[in-house]
Amino acid sequence: MGKEAAKKGGGAGRYYAAKGGENNVGCGKRHALFCNHLRMALFVFGLMGSFFLLDSLMLTVIHHFNLHRRGSLQRRRWIVPQNVESEIPTEERAEKIMYARLLALASAAISKNEIHDSIERFNEPYNQTSSWRPCSDRENQIPQGRTRTRSGYILVCNAVAVAALLNAYLVIPKFLYSSVWKDTSQFGDIYQEDFFMSYLKNDVDIVKELPSHLQSLDIEAIGSLITDNDIRKESTPEYFLQVVFPLLLKNGVVHFYGFGNRLAFDPLPWDLQKLRCKCNFHALKYVPRIQEIGSLLVRRIRKHNSSLNMLDEHLLGKHMPHAPVSRNDTCTSPVKYLALHMRFEMDMVAYSLCDFDGGENERKELQAYREVHFPTLTMQIKNNNSLSPEESRSLGKCPLTPEEAAIMLTALGYGSRTYIYLAGSRIYGGQSRMLSFTRLYPNVITKEDILTPSELAPFKNFSSQLAALDFIACATADVFAMTDSGSQLSSLVNGYRIYHGRDHAPTIRPNKKRFARILSENRTIQWHDFRERVRKMVQENQRIIARRKGRSIYRLPRTPGCMCKY
């Protein structure tokens, strides 16, 4: 029995051993198959990982190259003028951001909603603009009985109307030398003298220089030098007739030194108001070399050789781009662009007395600049006769930073593909100030990007001639935007586009006081509310109204004698 049991047990052992062997063989096969699959999966994942790693490395290299290239371009583009470069530290500065939350909201908005509709979204109402047409170029008839004998000679910067008022010869204007810009340009370097004299010959007699018997006079010694301090701003015609005219008759010559905004815009006789417009919008033509390079600049910005509007003709003369052979060729359609005058140069920033979160180093730097170039302003600060930076900002007296300009354009609906020509490209702070702008709007160009060094060479160190090129690019743009409506270039471009634009030259003019109020809520305001308030601010400035009393006709030419309403 034990043996049988042993046999049975042995049989059973052999049975179970046999079964176990079969199971081990099956397990070995499955294990081998699993291992093969695992090795294949690991190989595939490894291969994919290698590709991802290689791709990552390539992207890193490309990104590093682009950053290096972009940084080099921006360091070149936003460099300050050579004649003031020594006054600004040359080391790289950290990026300056004042409104990080709004900037992030703008970035999100611009990435979610690329704008594809017309760039000219803020046109003035056509039914209102079409009723105003330029008319200051109509010939004046010399009133009967008016004598052609002149009372004397006037040396002055910008007062054709004063010469006509005092019945005097006007000597071709002399430009003052600026210690800030160090520009020696004179009238004939920028404008066509002979055309200027010929065009106004029926209105005022103009000569290129004083007659020989007056050239040797010490004008200051004889009491004929009149400075800005001698004449109050916005003086009436009666003041000039009572105070200046007797001096002119006595000495035969009067020199207005630094004359600016001294003759009031109102009240002024209709013929003198008309003369101001005729001079500003018709008699001042750029010299051929500025017209030629200006035409080249515009053609390259547009990537097209056609003239598009009346502004081209008035600004560029015979150098106006020629029309293409076929206007129906959509492949050669000109690029539309927005021109932006970024008035954030060092002189503007320093004079504003505003704070731009640049820290103590920036405050010391701006104060040192003011002490050299604005001594009167420096005295006001020392005597506590100036506004605080916070008060200045709340009153809209601070120039918009590039960051604020970018946020504004995004709120107005301009997408990242918007092609932007930047005028006034000597941005204070350089790359550190421009990074927030160029991240939202990478398609930014300046004249330094468009023109070659050899093409720009004749204008080097002549800021007024370079400004003329900016003026041309801004005036002929599809849209012109400004950051400071009080700046001279922006005001003149604005007026020129109104006068010659024929209802197709929209201009974006922010109300800085209102914009400052909106920006003051940057920590809490939602993007939708911010966008709507900014758009309302700009749209309300698009309303067509006649020039109000006392306002400049150079900026707002819709006024009798300058433009006619039909």
C-alpha cells in the first residue's frame, strides 16, 4: 500500500511535474514575446525622444539666434543720436514695465484675435469732412490804394503774417541753433527758397538777405533785437502795430529772436489768417534731395511704386512715385501701414518732469540733463514751483511710453501683423523701453531700417532734415497715430493730413488726460472695459468741428480763410 501510494504519488509527481513543465514553456514564450514588444516600445520611445531632443536643441539654437539678431537690431534701431549719446549711459538696462497686468491682457487679446479688416478703422465721418475743402491757395487781390513802399526789414523765424501786417520786407528765415540737437541746418537746406519767394510774391516781399547798408548795424545796440521775453504770447495785431511798427520805422530793421506763437491766432484779419495757411500748406516745399529720398522711403515702406493720394503730390513734387502699369494686379498691391510718432526722446522725457519707474539712476540722469539744457526748469524745481510727477500724469502732461502706446493700439484693435513705421525713433531708454512694444508689434520699421547708410549719409547729424523724412512718411501713411498731440511734428502732420488728405487720412489722437485716468485703474480694470473706454476716447476725437477760437490753424485748418465749407 505504501508502495502503491508511492507509485501513485510518483505518478502524480510526474504528472504535476509534466504540467508544470508545460506551464513553464508557455510562460517562457509569452515572456519572450513581451520582452520583444517591450524592447520595440523602448526603441520607438527612445527614437521619438531623440527626435524631440534634437528638435528642442534646434529650436533653442534658432531662438538664441533670433534673440541675438533681434537684440542687435533693436540696439541699432533704438540708439540715441550721436550728438547726445555721451549724456546717456551705454550699458544695457533692464526692461522697464509699468503696467504688467494690462500688458499681459493685451498680449492675450492680440494672440486670440488677429485683426484682418481694414487698417483705416478710425476714419473721420465722410459726410462731415467732405464739406471742407482747401482754399487758401486762391490768389489775394492787393487792395486798391495800398502802397507798395515797405516800412523796413524783418528778420524772423516764422512770421510771414507779421511781415504782411507791418508792411515790411521779410528776410528769409534763420533757424536758431539748438544745444540739444546741434543742428546747423538753415531754411534753404530744407525748403526751396526760390519757390517760397515766388509763391508768396503777391502777399509779401521776401528777400534772401538784408541790404548792404543794414548788414553792418549792431541790431542789439540800436534796440531792434526783440526776444520772446519782450513780447507776450498770443499778442494781438494791435500790439505789434503800437510797439514794433514805430521801432521798424525808426531803425529800418527789426530782428525777432526766437519768435514763436507770439502773434495770436484770434482775433486776426481774414487775409492774414489765409496767408498763414497759404504759407504753411502751399509755399513750403522740401528741397529736391529731401523729396527724392522721401519718395524712396515711401516706396520701400509700401513695397510699391505707385502714388496713392494727393499728399504724395504736395510733398514729393516731381519725385512722386509713378503709377503702376496695371492697377488691377493684386499681387503688387501696396502694403498699408500705420505711422506712429513716438514722442519719447530724452528732451521730452526730461522736460515733462514725469516719473517712468526707472528708479533712482534714471531720476538722477534726467535731472543732470535738465540742469544742462533746461536751467529755468531746474530753478522751478528747486523753488518747488513745479507739479509733482503724480500731478503731471493725472493732468495728461506725461508723454506716452512705448509700453502705453502698444497697449493703446491693441485696445484699438490693431493686430500683431500691423505694419508700423516709427517716427522719432530716438527712444529714451532704447531697447529696455521698446521690448514691450516690439513683443506685441514685431513689424516695426524706421527710416534707418529702410534706407541704406549711404542714402542717409547726407542727412547725418541734421535732425531737422531727418525729421523732414519722418514727416513725409507720417503724412502719406494710411493711418497716422501720435502719442503727444502737443508735439510740433505731430501737430503739423495732423494739420497737413486734414488739409490735403481729401477725407482719406485718418489720425489717431489720444486724450492723454483721459488715458491716464483709464490707466490708473490698471490693477482692477477688465480688458473689455479698458478696450471700450480707449476706443471711445479716440472715436470722440474723430468728430469734425471747425477750429475753435485761439487754436492753431497749422494743427486745425478747418477755419474760414484756410479751408472753405461748401
